[in-house]
Amino acid sequence: MIFDLDNTLIGGDSDYLWGQFLVEKGVVDKKEYEQRNAKFYRDYCQGTLDIGEFLKFAFQPLKMNDIETLNLWREEFIAEKIEPIILPAACELVDRYSHASNVLLVLTATNHFVTEPIVALFGIDNVLATVPERKNGRFTGGVEGTPCFQGGKVSRLKTWLVENKVGFDDSWFYSDSHNDLPLLSLVDHPVAVDPDDTLKKHAIDKGWSIISLR
């Protein structure tokens, strides 16, 4: 069972909210960062995001700060911004699949540093996310491997399935975003969750399930 994270299991976008959190703490310049963060989020929603340019932007605060400080900020971020938007219906959905002894996996474009502890809140052990490169105990500002975005989710998933000897029969994927159409089109059971307009139209045309967790 595969789940998207942002606007699917949680009622917001953790990538965008992390940026806003850094603005509020004064870690980054409010005017410049807020404007660029909002623009990248609009591009994502419109399906025009340049993932390379976005990651250069998003990983700068990781590069400029030590890991101990980042870990403290992350704990604060999750308590203040994430825990209030965890969707009870999403927890119930995950719990239902957990009790059925399924392999659960979250696939998210948001970076692994931010999302790993969020996914853990749902009791899910497996997460594939965009990985910020780290050397000598610090983030470099670069990306490690393939970003977990659009078609990158498919390639990352295929590699993970082989490495972990997990089958793909009777596969399910829950997502809100048309950016996930490559993977939604691949699984046996695509489910549109509170979908954006583009995904909703596609799901209706294809006869896919549409649900709400809000």
C-alpha cells in the first residue's frame, strides 16, 4: 500500500510549511524566501515545477546550518505545524491497512530530512523521499540520487521493490496531486484523495476511486 504524504495523509504541504516555519524563525530572509517559496508552490500545483531549481532553493537552509540546530528546529516544526494537520481519517486508513499485514510505503517529493519523522507518526516504517546530500555530517545543498518527483517516484519505487523483494501485485496508491499521475497510472488501484482539479478530472475520466480524508 503506497501513500503520498502532503495534502493526502496530512492536511497541508510539509515542504511549503517548512519554508514558512524558517521564515517565522528568521532563519531566512522573509520577503525573498516567502516570495520564492510561494512561486515554487504555485509551479508545483500547476505542474510546471523545475525540480532542480526548487531543490537548490529548498536545500540552502539545510546547507547553511549544522545538523544539531536543524534537528531542534525540525522537532519544533513537527509539533507546531504538522501534528495539528494530521488527518484522523488518514490515521484510520493507515491503521486499517496495518492490521491487514500489508507492506506500507510513503512516497513523497518532499525531502527525507523533513518527512521521515512525519511518516513515523503514522507508524509507517518505509519512506521514499527526495534525499538531501550529506557529507562529513553536514548537508551540502545538493541532492542524492533521483528526486522523488513525478516519474522519479516510479523509478525510485521500482528500485525499492527489487531491493526489498516486495511484490507489486494488487498495488494501491493514494494521492491528491496530478504530479503523481505517472505512478497512479501504474498501480492496480489508483485512488484520488481530495484531488486537485486536474487529477479529479483524470480520475473521473478513468473511473478511478475518489475519496476524501478531510
